[in-house]
Amino acid sequence: MSTSEDLTTGSGAPSAPAGDGPLLSLRGISKAFGPVRALVDVDLDVPAGQVIALIGDNGAGKSSLIKTVSGLWAQDSGTINWEGREVHFHGPRDAEALGITTIYQDLALCENLDIVQNMFLGHELMRGIALDEASMEIRARETLRELNVVTVRSIRQLVASLSGGQRQSVAVAKAVMSNAKLVIMDEPTAALGVAQTEMVLDLIKRLAARGVSVLVISHNLNDVFQVADRIAVLYLGRLVIEGPASGFDTQSAVEYMTTGTVARAA
């Protein structure tokens, strides 16, 4: 983890991590809906293999930012750079093709399908003209085992029968199987119990250990400080500060979220 001297405030660009540069780099991203400025000159770097927590109060611009990064809508101005080159998204498929997977709160899982069917939905393995059920089961089981998902009774269990934490696990495993390089998770622990929350936080750590970058949007600061390498705070559409999690504490994080500034050094 980097030192607290890396903290950057205002609209200036965050300091780039060492090595080959950030996986994702946003520069001057702005988005408006009529008179409402949802994002204003946002600069943000997402290093490879790190967990970045994006926090902010309601209306801060978190959803607008992740929908822009995931290709749901285009920014009005600014650039998105992926692995060092500028990219333009015309839809979510463009972002997914690069390796950006977004897991929203509704998880986009089909409750009437089982775990294997959900993990391969739209990317089914075929043997001739028939589904290769055996190969899909093997790959699904191996991926869940690698992520230490051991609480499901059967990989043929219907998603409708799974707990919230287990559903998050299936959504993450699906992202891993699609070779995602960046996984964006929108409030992944919302409405989960203690045990299920720990399961999801462990999954996030395991993703980062595999070299996958994770951008987590969360209101739960306890969860944020458990998993985040870096924290970025949005306030009224502006990125007011970004830096190592070690440079924040709960009080300073709350102050940045609610006022856009802090009365003391963290």
C-alpha cells in the first residue's frame, strides 16, 4: 500500500502508480443532465490489482461515474484511457470486450436458472450442436473453488435459493470466467448479514490477489477500510480527494463525503 503523501485533492490528477501506469485512467470526465452537473472534471486512476473504494453522499456522482466507465452512457467531455490508450465506448459491450465488468446491486442474475447456467449465460460451451454441460460444470466448480466459495450445496442449485452473499459470489465468479481485468461492484454488501458480508469482502480481496482491479462503491466505511487500498471521495460531482486508505480515518472520510473538505489532517 502506498504512503499517505500520495493523497491528492481538488481536480488535479492523482499521482500515477509505479510500473507500467494505471489500468484505467480518467481525465477531466464531466457529465450533465440539463442544468444538473453530475460529474465535473473528474480525474481518477485505477491501478492494476488494487481495490479502489469510491465513496460519497447520495447525489455525489458515484452512479454517474460507474455508468460512464461501464459504457452505459458517454461523458460530455474528458478522456477514458485503458491500459495507456484512449478508448471510446458506444455501449456496455465495448467496455466488457476490454475486460470491464460491472456488478450492480440487482446482480443481473436469472433466478430461474441454476449457478452453472448463470455463469455461462450468453457464453455457453458447445459440443457440436449440443451444450457441453460437463465442461461447463467443471469450469464453474473450479472457478468457485479458486474463489473459496464453499457454501453452495450444488452448482446446479437455482439462484433463487441462494443467499445474498452467495449470489454476489456467483456474479463475481461469472466476472472471473469472463477474464475481467476490472470489476466494478455497486454496494456489494448492502442488506447482507455479518457472515455474508465477510464472504463478499473476502471475495474482493481474492480478486485483487489474482491481479484483478476492483472499484467498489459503498456507503459502509467499515467495509471500505477492510478491503480498500485507495479511497476516492466524490462530492457534488467533483473528486475532492483520492489517496491511500491509510491516509484516511472514519471521521475524515465522513467530512469529505458531507462537506467536500476536512477540518484537520487525517
